[in-house]
Amino acid sequence: MNVPGAPDPTEFRRVMGLFATGVTVLTAEAGAEMQGMTANAVMSLSLDPLLVCVSVNRRARMDAFLARAGGYALNILSEDQQALSQFFAGVWPHPSPPEYRLEPWVGGPRLVGCVAAVGCRVDRVLDGGDHRLFLGRVLAVHRMDGPLNPLLFFGGRYHRLREPVREPQDPLEAWNPEDVRIFYET
């Protein structure tokens, strides 16, 4: 329902797309069936108790599936897993899926090669308009060994994290250590 004078939903979506996010694949298992969905509306919610939150469109198959599964895993994708993000978002342009492997894990299957993962039990489901918020009680965490290079999403495109370029300092502007005084309050 649009409120008179409120921003256009399309413009709102474009503006919110300027909030850079990581990219996750939400995975769940119910019986012999597994499902996955790309999600970037994810947040750490609480440290006591440990809770995370993921937003799922009510029309998405994952919405009803999570209710049956009772748990999920949030797999934080690495920069070389863009194809998996596209595949689980339903925008993979090829007839066969990209190569990937899932391992049985707490909450839901864990994607091999992800930067990190959080395994959860569904604690509560809250109304969020055309979405529902699945609060997950954190049961397990996983962090990849080696370099941690996450996949990012900004402005409708995928990006990679880069180290900032340091500008060379002009020697004339450098501070002289003899001119620096440190004062401590007592």
C-alpha cells in the first residue's frame, strides 16, 4: 500500500541499492529436499542471545520451505562465487547449474568455499510487509581458512573488496616527531 507523497517503490529500491551489502545464499533442508536462495537483506541482530535475521519475500518458495525446515544456514559468498549468487537468485543464464558442493551442517547445508557460514534454528517469524523476517538462533559458525575475500553487491552490480590505495605523503607535510606533544589527564 503506497502512502500519498511517499517515494515511488522503484526509486526506493534504487536508493536502497546504494547500501553496499555482502551476498549470502540461504540454504535449508526439510526431509530429503534442500533449497537455496540468494539473500542480501541479512543482519546480525543480537549477541545475547545470538540471533541473525534474514528477510524473505512471502511469494518466494523459500518462505514456506523455511517454516517446514525449521532452520537455515547463511552462507557468506566469496568473490569467486558470483555464479552461485546468480544461480540461487534464479538469474543464471545457462542451461546447467554452476559447479558447487553442499555439506550437511547445523541448521542447513553449508556451501563449500564460502567465506563464512552461520547455522541457525528458526526462533521467530515476524511480519515485514510483503516479506517475512526469519530470526535465527545461532547454533554454529564457520569461517574459511585463508584469505577472506567476500562478494559484494552495490548499485545493482557485483563488486570485489579492494584494499584502499594509499596516497604518497608529501615529505614537507609530514609531522616532525619533535613537534608532537602528547598530554595525559591525571
